Amino acid sequence: MTISKPEGLAAALEAVRALGAPVISLTGAGQSTLDVTAEGNDIVIRLSEAERAATDDRTMQQTVEIIRRRVDEAGTREPTIQRQGNDRVLVQVPGIGSAAELKILLGSTAKLAFHPVISQTTDAGASPGARNLILPSVDEQGLYYIVEGTPVVSGEELVDAQPSFDQNNRPAVSFRFDSSGGRKFGDYTAANIGAPFAIVLDDEVISAPFIESHIAGGSGIITGRFSVEESTRLAVLLRAGALPAELTFLEERTVGPELGADSIQAGKIAALVSMVVVAVYMIASYGLFGLFANIALALNIGLIFAALSTVGGTLTLPGIAGIVLTIGMAVDANVLVFERIREELRNNKSPGRAIELGYERALSAIIDANITTFITALILFTVGAGPVRGFAITLGIGIITSVFTALFVTRLMVEFWYNRRRPKTVVV
């Protein structure tokens, strides 16, 4: 800025310096965000070195967190994500298909915005106007949209995005804004029914639908030529947020599982030993009923692996620990039921009536015990990260499957055996 009256330079410097704020960092404490100097009659304003360093540090922290969200959104991959120096991040992901898949997931900045459409053109060199933008269409090669430079709503106001399907059963992404974004989105759609609306992702128009009606509630759907995998990936990117800076891939390596083979083998041995010990104890304590419980336990483990496969989980050490814990917990419900049946038999109940009452009267204790454990797993998943979330997911799935197998599978086998044999006495 040029000062027209040199005698006011000192006052102007003081006023401009007052516009600065304290730097929010440990190393820059007490310093201003602005570096204000006088050069002749000019006042030059720059970001201070302390503020630049603090901004770079915040950018790195945000980048690391967004990478973590994108890679490990469900908590089942348990990646290693480490900051290295001032401008590098190391990402190690077990169980992902390829380095190319990871680069696709991380490479997009995923900056989403909703712009009013002014017109269309096939001339990439057309002048869009002073405050407008010309952006290419993803779906239609050679087509460009001229849109207003200022978006109606940006991705920063997005609170949720999920893969879904449109009315024609084609893959799409449903989204929801916060209260501020929802209000702006609703007001604009109400005032512009019949007008096209460009959905822009990373400076490309992925969809430009016409506004057919007032869209209230701050939610909508993004359609385009997506595959199911692409809609799922886009939803993950939007949910995790936009990267504050572009990533450049410096090095990539793909290694086999040999590095952790000894640890994984030890975990497998622990799981097998625990299963054998539990199975032997159940048969020794409850005889035929213990055998039924062991069959349900084997089914329980199969259900856990099926559920982990469905959510794309990678079986690492914390996950194995969750399975080992589940094996011990899986027979708890059966123990409660069998002890209750024993008690009813001691009270001179008939075998059929004892079995029925055993399941009925043990139900509340089983539900209460497993609900409290499930709440613990939910808290671990909510506040934890990485391996903690992986353990919580395995534990939570194990709780659900163990209750199901105990209350339905084991009971089905017990009642099927009793109805076929009709024994006069039952040894539990």
C-alpha cells in the first residue's frame, strides 16, 4: 500500500500491524501473523515466518488426518501413517490390492463445489468472462461448461456422503450438508427450478442435472457414469474431506507378508490353542450339550470371517486378538444356559421343561452382559484409531455372532436332538 502523506506513515504502520493476530503454535508464541515493513512511502504486508511455519504444520496435520480417514475409514485396514519431516508422509497399508489402488484413493484432492451453469461450449479456449470459469465435462468428451466462479455450496459444508443408486438403479452418491449449507442449497434450488446446476469435483463437471424441484433438508444425490466401485470411492473421498494440498508420490514399494509372518503365525497358534482348550472344557463339563456349543463356536468363527470379508477387513494382530477374546466369550452364553438347565433339573422339572426354562431365564443375563461389552467396543471404535478400531470391529462382530449362535444355533441343535430322542433324563 502506498501512503499519500508521508507524515502519517508511522500511524499507518501501527494500524496495519494491529490487524495481525498472535501465531497459534508453540514455536511462534508471542509473534504476529503479519510482517509489516515500510519501504519508502509503501507499506509491505507479508505473512510472518512464524505464521508460514504454523500454516505448513497445520497443513501437514490436516493432510495426515485426511489420509488416515480415506485409507482406514472403517478401521479394518490398520495402516501406518507417519509424518516425515516438514513435507513428507509415509503410508503403509496392509491388505490393499495394489499401490495403484492406493494412489487413486489418495491422489484426488476431492474438492467439491456446486456452481450455477451459465452455458455450454465445445471451444476450450472460449472466454468465460471475468468472474466465471470454463470447466470440462467428465462424461462428455469435448464439452465444456461455463459456470459462475463463486459456488453456491462447497464441499466444506458437506457432513455425509454414501454410495447409493438413483431412480434408474444406477450407481450414485447421496450427500447431506450441514445446516448452513442445507439452507443455501435449499434457497438456491427453490429460486432456480428448471435451471442446470453443475456438480464440480477437482475442477471437472461430474454431473450437471436440471433442478426439477425445491430440494429442502440439505440432501441430494450425485449421478453420473459411475461404477459401483467408483461411487463407493467418491463417497469415501467426500466423507474424508478435501486435501489441503496436492500430493506428489516420491516412492512406492510393495512387499509380501513375510515381514510379519512370525507374529501372524504366533497369533494363529494362540487362536487355535484357545479354541481347542475351550472345546475340551465344554465337552468335559457339559458332555453332549458341550459338543453342541462347540459346533456353534465353529460356526461363530466362520461368521466373524465372513463379516470381516464383507467390510474389507484385513486380519492383523489386533484383529486376531479380538477373535481370541471372542472365542472365550462365545461360550459364556451357553454356560449360562446350561447351568440354568441344571438348576431347573435339580428342581425336578422335566427335561423338556428344563431346557425351555433354561433358555428363557438366562436370556436377560446374556443380553445385559453382551450389551455392556458391545457398548465398550462401540466406544473403542468411536474414539480409537488404527489398530484400536480394528480390535473394536472384530470384538463387536464377535459379540453379535456369539449371541446369535448361542441363542439360536445351539438351541436349535438341543431341541432337535431332544425332540428326536425324547430321553427321560438329561445329563448336562
